[in-house]
Amino acid sequence: MSTEEPPPELPSQPRRRGFRTGRLEAFSDGVFAIAVTLLVLDIAVSADAGHHLLRSIADLWPSYLAYVVSFSTIGAAWLAHNAITEYLDRADAAFVRLNLLLLLFVSFLPFPTRLLADYIGEDSPERVAVTFYGISLLLTTTMLLVLWRYAVRARLVRPDLADEEIQLLTERLTPGLGAYVVLIASGLFLPTIAVVGYLGIALYYIIPFRRLSASILPKRRRRDRAGH
Amino acid sequence: MSTEEPPPELPSQPRRRGFRTGRLEAFSDGVFAIAVTLLVLDIAVSADAGHHLLRSIADLWPSYLAYVVSFSTIGAAWLAHNAITEYLDRADAAFVRLNLLLLLFVSFLPFPTRLLADYIGEDSPERVAVTFYGISLLLTTTMLLVLWRYAVRARLVRPDLADEEIQLLTERLTPGLGAYVVLIASGLFLPTIAVVGYLGIALYYIIPFRRLSASILPKRRRRDRAGH
Amino acid sequence: MSTEEPPPELPSQPRRRGFRTGRLEAFSDGVFAIAVTLLVLDIAVSADAGHHLLRSIADLWPSYLAYVVSFSTIGAAWLAHNAITEYLDRADAAFVRLNLLLLLFVSFLPFPTRLLADYIGEDSPERVAVTFYGISLLLTTTMLLVLWRYAVRARLVRPDLADEEIQLLTERLTPGLGAYVVLIASGLFLPTIAVVGYLGIALYYIIPFRRLSASILPKRRRRDRAGH
Amino acid sequence: MSTEEPPPELPSQPRRRGFRTGRLEAFSDGVFAIAVTLLVLDIAVSADAGHHLLRSIADLWPSYLAYVVSFSTIGAAWLAHNAITEYLDRADAAFVRLNLLLLLFVSFLPFPTRLLADYIGEDSPERVAVTFYGISLLLTTTMLLVLWRYAVRARLVRPDLADEEIQLLTERLTPGLGAYVVLIASGLFLPTIAVVGYLGIALYYIIPFRRLSASILPKRRRRDRAGH
């Protein structure tokens, strides 16, 4: 082998096309799964809760709320990550690095979640905790969009993918950014509203509008065709 | 590419049939495995246990009991999840979301497990802890049944699956719900009995009646055939 | 094969032959990896260690020793588990349940590891901690042997596997049991010796005698043949 | 089956060629993912932080710095591990054991990370923490190089791999060792500089020089050819 890279005449070298996405997905799934499961470690009653355990459990509602919001957000991020890698033909070096950056934010989320659970309802620190939490969610979602846009720009997506499908996923990922910015700002005045809003964004990502419409549209088209 | 979706004339588009179940299983396996392994973090002797360590270790029996019951329940849920995805031809968007909801309950289980370990034997809080624990197990099992019934109703199961096999899994998943309700109610009066009952349900799910019968039945049938 | 298995007329039912080993391995790998990684959570200097941090770090040698012994033991168990599933043609229901029981012991190991790290060098509690630790290791190794013997007896191993290979793995897994019993007993008098012994057993399992001989033997045979 | 090993005449026995790399990668991915995700557990504000939460969050900068450095280092190690296994044709017994040793160091990293976060800025203990941290990173990187060199020497790499590619990865992994030694030494006098240096090494590993050049070179060559 005198040359450094195989000559382009050789057609079939699938492994050289880029990074194997298998381990990238396995590692990402691991980080998502662990981040989501570590959230429960921060739910705890105080040591002297035995005298009024029912009330202590009920008083933990901020922890449950934080748990549900963070679980939903990480779940939504995992779904979006799934959609991105599902559309991927291959990964390149930069994609793998951007993915690491996304995971850095994802695995950081248990910390702001704990702050949120600890300081909700405590007036002044509540605003700080909610804002800090919102910024962490914003960074995570931004990285998802960056990852997706990079994949599209670097032509890593599958060649058989329709432009409209690419557009649809971009449109699906984008509005969350604006919503987070608005909620972070309003959280300075109405922290609880912001938290509910964060849950709303996560649910918006989770509830499958895109897929629903994707499965409705073909039917309609077929009906149109049948109507001919 | 003028049309949004590929024309239905093209027959072979396996990836469009639905969500890839590979990552769904990998993510679920991760959450199940982590939830089960985090349980041990809540087993600890007190700081001054050194003077009478043997007794301190023995006194932790509620922790061991809670560990075994929760491990068995999550193990049984993993087995049931396995049976469901084994029967699955593909997943759709709603299935993936219901699966996330199931995982939300599964990864929550270490918290009621810790409460159970901490308050067993402490009269009044014991009832609260046992009831809270039972409700958490009930929610997890209910979600498994919801997931399975949805898969059947949305025709996600493999087309070559006999109706009897579908029925068998439904029958296998259902009675646990009633048993949990009865045990939660009786746990208000006899908490320890309820905990033993929870272990019983988990073992009922784990011990492979269905599979046993499945491997016995064919033999009988063959014997019948041989008897002709 | 006229009995016990579906009639040979039906050719293609690979999935019915037994449990998919893929998820069993993924779940097991998850539990092994998490158990091994959680060990580090129990290594910590005291809160006031800042004044003499170098010494505090050095004084943690029991924690490092416990970390290395438990990591090696779980690593050895993972290697043995790997060897077992590598030899497996398929899994059946009972194998999956026995595997769950093995994982119950594996994911329990961080607790006796913590006790060992906390009480080594503290005379009386040290014996308790070392004995408790040894019993936990013994249970884990016993379950590995039970799993393997069950797989052999239930004819789950690959049909092309030579009896000698089966025998070799059995012989490899067995002596550890006796060694653990001896070490547990001697640990009542010489706890530190027992801990070093536990490390020795783990290293014995890890150092690949079997594979070495397997790779040496064929060469020798070829040489013999060449000598003809 | 009269002979112990299949006769060498039979050519196609892929599974005998060595250890399946699938589970090795899955287990390694698990350990990398968990180690990276556990780092967040050590980021916490003090219990009385509520009065000045914004400041408490800001005062945690050593924790964030330690988090980013350790995340980057483990991420870089994962990338290097990926490159190694990507080049691997098969694994042998010794490779699997060396890999376990690498994972022992990787899963240990959260402990020095915690020390670093706790003692940065505290003069005398800071030097100890930074040195201990640097040695841990050095050991991890050394093991990666040992693993790779072993794979090359034991001829485990893919036969179609050009010598230059092997050389490139070796050159990529080597300079980190020297840099770590220099930084560990200078950290005794300038601890903060050392930490920044550790981040620099991790980023050096992460930023894909090799791959960049690999994707630039073919283009240039094609251009040359087009120029003919």
C-alpha cells in the first residue's frame, strides 16, 4: 500500500464513509438513561420525617415536579436525538464532538434539577433556581438544533430523505428555543409559571405532532388518488 | 423531489414502517439496569456501627427485604417488557411515548424503596411507606399492561403471532393489578403482609408459568399425535 | 431430534427457539458496568481533610484496596458471564431467571465493598466486614457456576462445542468456590490475608490460562502434524 | 466429536478468531457513560445556600471547571477507545484484560475530580489535589496507549489497515503522556495552570486533526488528478 488512502476507484468501503453511528448511539443512550435515572437520587424526605411521613411525602411536590419536568425534557431530547440519528447516513468527526457537547449539557441537568426541587417556593432563591434551570434546558435544546443543522449542512443525512422531512425536523426543534427564552425572562417574575412552561415545551416535543401528521397525510393523499 | 412522501409504488422501505426498536430497547435496558443497580446505594449502616457491626448488618433486614422486592419487581417488569418487545413487529410514536412513561415510573422506584427500608417496623409511618410503595408498583405494572394493550390495539405486534399467544401475555399481565390493589388496601392494616405479597407478585411474574406451559403443551400435542 | 423440539418440517422459526440473548447480554452488561462504576462513590476523604490532604488520600488505602478487589471480582464475573453466553446457543426461561439472580448478587456488591473499606484495620468489626464481603463474593461466584451448569444440563450450549471445552469452563469456575470458603474461614482470624486472597481469586479468573492453553494447543498439534 | 479443536482444514469459523468485540464495546461504553454522568453528583451547593443562591452557584466554578475537564478527558478517552476498536479486527484474551485495567482507571476518575473541585483555591491542598488528579489522567491515557500498542504488536488490527494509519493513531496518543508529566510537575507550583493544561490536552485529543487531514487529503489528491 503505497498511498495513504485507498484510491477512489474502489467502490465498496462502507466503514470508511465515516464514524460508526452504533457506538455513538450506545454511548448517548447510556448517558441519557443514566441522567434520567439519577434524578431520583435527589428525592428524599428529611431524617425526622417519620412522625408525619404522609405529609413529608406530600411536601415533596417540588421534587416530583422537578423530576417530571427533567425526565420529560431529557426524554424529549432523547427522542429528538433519535430522530436525528435515524435520519443520519453517517457521522463525521465534528458531529461526534458536537454530540459530546450535547451530552455534557444533558448529564449536567440533574444539578439544576436538584436546585429547582430545593428552592421552589422560597421566594428569592426560587427565581435564581428557575432561571438557572431554564438556561440549562435552553443550552441542551440549542445543542440539539446545532447538531441537526450541522448534520444537514455537512450532508450527513440520508440522500433519500426529502427536503420537506429535513425542514419538518428543523421546524420541530426551533420554536423551543424562543419559548425557553421567553419563559426564562418571565421566570424572573413568575417562577412557577416558568416551570409549568418548561414542562409544556417538553410535552410539546414528546407529543408526536410530526409523526401524526406524517401518518395522516399519506392516507389523505391516497384517498385523493382513490377519488380520481 | 417534488412529492413529500415516496410514492406507495415503491415496496421496500423497511425503515419507514415505524420507529427502530433497537434504541428503544437499549434506552429501556439502560434505565432498568440503572434503576436496579441504584437500589444498593440506599443500603448503609449508621456511622457508629463499628462497635457492633454484625448486629448492625443484621438489623438492616428491612433494607435487604426492600432491595429484594424492588429488584424482583423491576426484574419482572424487565422480563415483561422483553416479552412485549419480542412480540413487536415495530413501534410507533405513541408506543415510544408510553414506553417513556413506563420508564418514568421504573426509575422512580428507588425512592419508595428507600422509604420502605427506612420505615418498616415503625408502626404509623410504616403504613404510609408500604402504601406509597404499593402504589408505585401498581403504577409500573399498569403501564406495562397499557403498553401491551396499546401494542395489540395499534396492530404493532408481529402478524405471525397467534391470538392465543397475545391473549396469554394479556392474561399474564392483568391479575397483578387486582393483587396490588388488594395488597395496598390490606397494607393499611397489615403492612408486613403487604410487602411479602409484593414479593409474591414479582415472583409470580418471574417464575415462567407461561413458558413452562408453552413447552409442555407441544409435547402433549406430539404425544397425542404419536398416540394415533 | 424427534421429541421435545418443534417438528423439523417447519423450517424457519429461529426466534421461537428461545429467549433472545441480545437483550439479556445488554441488561447484564449494564448491571455489571454500573456496579463497577458505582464503587467509586464510596471513596471519599473526610470533610476536614484539607489540612493534610496528602495524608488523607494515603490513608484511604483500604478504600483503594476494596475498590481494586471488587472491580477485579466484578470484572472476572463479567468475563465468566461472557464466556458462558459466548458458548450459548440460546437461552431459556429458567436461564434468564437464574441470570437475574446472579445480577441481584452482582449489584449488591457495592454495599459489602463499602463496609470492607470502612472497617479494615478496626480489629473486631474488620472480621465481620471481611466475612460478610467474602460471603457476598462466594454467592456471586456460586451463581455463575449454577448458571453455567444449568446451561450445560438444559442443553443450551452450542451443539458444535466440544465436551472438553465445556469441561474446561466448568473446571475454571469451580475451584474459586472452595478457595472462597477457605478464605472466609481464615478471614475470621487473619482478615487482611483473606482480602488479599479474594484479590488473588479474581486475578486467577482474569488471567487467561484457558485461552492461553487453547491458543497454544492448536499450534502444538499443527507442529505434530507437520512433523509427520 | 473425537478431536478437541476443529481441524484446521475448515476455513470459516469467524467466532473462533477471538473474543467478540461487541460486548467489550458495550461494557466499555457503559463504564465511560456512567463515569461521565456520575460527575454531576459531586456538584452541590451548601445546605444554607438559599440566602444567596446566585452567589453560591457562581462560587461553584471549581466544580464546573472540574466537571468540564473530567468530562472532556473521559470523552477524549472514549473517542480514542473508539478509534482503537474501530481499527480492531478481533480482540484476544490479553486485550480484554488490558481493557478492564483501562476501565478501572476511567471509573476511578470521579474521585480525583471531586477532590479537585473541593480543594481548588485552597493553597496547600490544591497542589495535592491537582497532582493526584493529573496522575489519574496520566494513568488513563497511558493505558489507552498500552492498549493500542498491544493491539498492534499482537496483530489484532485489521489486515487492510495501512501502516501510516496505525502510525498516525500512535502519534496521536503519545504526546499526551509527556504533556501530562510536564503539567503534573508544574502543577506543584502553578496548580491552576496545570488544570487549564489538562483541559487543553483533552481538547487536543477531541479536536479531530487526524480526521480533518484525512478528509482534506483525498480532496487535494482528487484536485491534483483533475488538474492532470
